[in-house]
Amino acid sequence: MYIEDGNFSLWCDFIERDFLDKGLKELIEKKIVNGATSNPSIFKNAFLNSPAYKNDIQSLSDKKPKEIYEALAIKDIQKSADLLLDLYKKGDDGFISIEVDPSLCDDSEATVKEGKRLFNTIDRPNVMIKVPATDAGYRAMKELMSEGINVNATLVFSPYQAKKCLDAFEEAGNDDTYGVISIFVSRFDRKTDALFEEKGIEKAKLGIYNATKIYYDIRKRDLKNIKALFASTGVKGDDLPKAYYITQLLYEASVNTAPLDTIDAFIKTGVKELKKPIDKRVIEKFFDDLGKNDIDINQIYDTLLDEGLEAFKIAFREILKELEKG
């Protein structure tokens, strides 16, 4: 734990083979991070831009693009899991996540099949299978967790999505598995800041208030081994401090997964005290004011989910296209 007394964890939102050999190990040893996450966009940048994968890609040239992708990803996930295994054994998180093919987001049966295959092939107890929070995803989450597979419910933007994830986890009825609900944060503000400025609404607050609202819902359910995870916490541009979305969400029994530069900026702040979550009445008033300004929060939720799914699909397609070229 980054803050042991408050059960607050910091996970690294980055995977790249050379980094695993040095950087991740060092962050673990210094007790800065106790987990890590990956997604198609992260793997795209790693596989297509890092020379660390060149030899493996060449040796797999007779395979189909998706087989090459999985071979590269699985090797990285196994290495990450091994580095984090001691933490997992001590009950100090120690998880690494890998996402199913994002094109399967509306097919629960295919998601379950691929999730099981990846989990069994990786063959590490501290792996989480990432499943997007869609209607098909909720069904897949329930089945995967019921079979003892840890689940990272990703691309969660709305309280409704979080509720459906919690329902799936609870209905799975397996207290020996672990799950996180990845609440995306910064994308709200990037999407709405310009509009809010026009309407005289405070900027850079929607992501924090929405995440806090969902955090309250998760804590209220009090499910064993289930945590809120704040994702998409990197800052774009210079309008906000780089560690803004970590320092503002230092809540008890939560996880924050962030890019390396954001983690570095946060460490430099020296902050190691938990924050009290924003008062529920303040959050309610904020959302009421959105309605009074004719801002449809549900439309924002839907748009961000659609954009998030599409971004991961595009990244995945681009990886496969480049791997096909050899």
C-alpha cells in the first residue's frame, strides 16, 4: 500500500518490457506501487515503438497477428505478475490486468471464452481480466468471477455502470476472487471544460465529483475484495497540476492507476495523508446545477463510453495491422 493506514494503493498504468526489467521492479521495491494495469493503447505504444519486442516479433512471423499480439502481451503480463507476486501473497494487492479483445465488448460468450483462455495461459493467480462495462460485459464478469477469475471492470463512467458491475460481482458469489471497478476520471473534464466555461460552471470538477459519487456507491455495498479504482488520471496540458487527479482522490480503501509521469509528479508532492471524500450534498448540488444548465449528464456518460470503446478498438486494430506487416 502506498498509504498503509488508509488502504490506499497506487498502481502503474504502463507496461513495456525494458521498463519491467528495471523501472517497475524499482517502484515496487521503493513501495511506491503495488499493482499495474495495461490496455490496448498501452500495448500499441509498446509493441510498435519499443525495440525490446523486435526479436520476438521476428520469431513469431509465421503466426497470425492476434497470436503475435497475445504472445507479446502474455509474456509481459507474466513478467509483471512475477514481479508483483510477493505483494499478492502478502495481501497487498499485487495485481496486473490484461484486457480481452475490445471488439468482443458486445459478446458475453466470446468475452468469457477469451478471458478464461488468457487467465489459464498466463497461469498466474494475481492476474485480473479486464472487461468493459457493457451489457455483455456484466454477464461475462459474473461468469468469470464465479469461476475464480479476478476481474477489472473497465471503462466505467456512470453510477449505473458501477451498480451493474457490483451486481455481477455479488451474484458471482465467490468471495475468494478479487475485483476492481475502474472509474474513468479525467476524460470528463477534457470533454466538458470548454462548455462549462461558457456556462459559468467550475471546470475540472466533474471528473472528481462523478468519481466520488461512484466511490460512495461502491463503499456502501461493502463487497469483500472489491475496490474502487480511479483510472484515466493523467493530466493533459498545463492547466492543472500533473498529480491533480491523484491528490484529489486520495480516499480510503481505493486504488489510483496512473501513468509514470503522473506518479512521479505525485511522489514529488510528498503528500501521504488521505483526503476525506467530498460531501455528498456538494456533489448533489453540482449535478443539480448541471441539469439547471441544460446539461444532460447521461448523454455525457454514453458519449464517453462510446469513445472509450472505440479508442481501444482502434488501438487494437492498429496493432494487428502493423504486426501483419511484420
